[in-house]
Amino acid sequence: MSLDMGRNRIYKEFEVLRLRWEAAQLTWQDVVRHEFTEQYWNPLDQAVLTTLGALDRLAPVLAQARQECAGREWL
């Protein structure tokens, strides 16, 4: 799997999860949901956004490395 494919899969799957979370919030409106949001959802959301940003920054670096190493034989 390429970096782009992995990044896109993370993005798409998290979007599905986000839509399900939004739907759940419509009916789950108690203190436990609030605690879940603070303890689990918000950190997960931030971690996924951070990861996607890191992958976006890494992609051109890897592309350049592939280009510079193309055609070389390694021992």
C-alpha cells in the first residue's frame, strides 16, 4: 500500500466514523457522552488530524527520495 493510499484510507474511514459519531450525539445526550467526548473523541479527532497533516508533509519528501534514487542499484 502506498503512502497516499494509506492516507486516503485513514481519511475516508475517519469520515465514516465522524458521521456515525454525529448521529450518535443526536440521541446520546448525558454526562457520560460528554465525558466520552472529552476523554476519547476529542483526542482521537486531534490525533487523526495531526497524523493526516504529517502524512501530507511526508509524501513530497518520499517522492523526492524515490526520484533521486530511481535507477540506482543498491548493494
